[in-house]
Amino acid sequence: MQRNTLTEDGSGKTVISTLSNGKPDFDAMIPSLLHTALPDILIGLVVVLVLSASMSTLSSLVLTSSSTLTIDLIKPNLKKCSDKKEMLIMRVLIAVFLVISVLLAFNKNASISTLMSYSWGALAGAFLGPFMYGLFSRKITKPAVWTSFILGIGLTLVHMFLFGFGWNPELSKAAASLPLNLASPINAGAIAMLLSLIVVPVVSALTKVKDPKHVEQVFTCYAAPEKKD
């Protein structure tokens, strides 16, 4: 049965229907408009195009994430890791990421824009400080990077469970009534980014670089090339 997302409010105006948590159902606007404005054959074409783009994006993200975690994080911490074992770990991680994607997709109380805000907020909150300061300073330490990573991901996850799934409607209303609107995932991502920019230099000042020679070697890429006579 086709769900009618655009409804009449009694005054002749068209309004957006709401979800069970009281938020507007933005994700269903375009499908509802396509259903009323296009013939069935064009709707089918649009659906095929959207699905192909979504599958391409999902496959690239899942493959990149699994290979990055396996090669850069898991493999260096294993004493022996053959190619067959490395491939097995990648396949397991691919399955895990796909399951997580399906679980997130089944959450009807979160719009696509909300999920995108969480994902980009987590990434920016985790890596903005280390990336920005690491480009120009030799004093950024490993504990500072891990602190930024844990803070950015942790803050995003806490905000998602408190406000993103619609499990605490009263808490969401109270947070949304604040001047900064703490219930907004966009504001949560902005806060995580600011904290990353603050935490990284502070933690780096309290810790030491473990391998200064390696850092100096990395920064040789900034050195001006020697002129040949």
C-alpha cells in the first residue's frame, strides 16, 4: 500500500506527515511526489538508478572500511597473519558492516539526513584535530590522536542512542528547547569537531612523541628540493 506522506491539514494546505517520534517524514517526500507526478515506467527507472547508486556507494564504503581496519589496525597487531587469514578477516568485517547498515536502515525514526549528520560528525570529530595539527606540527602525539578518536566516536554514539532513535522523546524535546538545540546531530557533530581541535594540542602538550626520528623523516616532504648546479 502506498503511504501518503503529503496530507491536507484542513485549511487546504499540503503538509508533511510525521513519524512516531513526532518528526517530519522527510525521506518519504520524494517517493510520494514521484508517485503522484510520474508514470509507473519512469518511477521504475528512478528506483533502478537510485538502487544502483546506493549499492555502488555501499560496496565501496564497506570494502574500504574492512580493508583499512584489517591492514592498518588488525594485521600489525598479529604475530602471524597469512594472506588467507587476512582475507577471512576482511570478509568477516564486510559482513559485520553490512549487518550494521541493515539495522540502521530498519530504524524508521531516523531520516537519511540525520544518519549522514551522524556519520560525518563522527568522522570529522575523530580526525579533524589530528589531521589539521598533524600537517603543521611535529609535536602531535599518538595519545592525542586516540583521545580525539575516542571522544569524537563516543560523543556521536551517545548522542545517537539518546536522541537519534526516538527512544527518549521527552529528553529529545527538552534538549531541542535549549538555545543550542543539543538534540540536533549537526550541532553534536560541530561540538565534536571543536572538542577535537581543543583536545589534540592539550593532550600533545602533556605527552611525548615516541619516535622523533620517524616524525622528522615524515616531515622531510616539506623540505625544499636542493638546487643542482
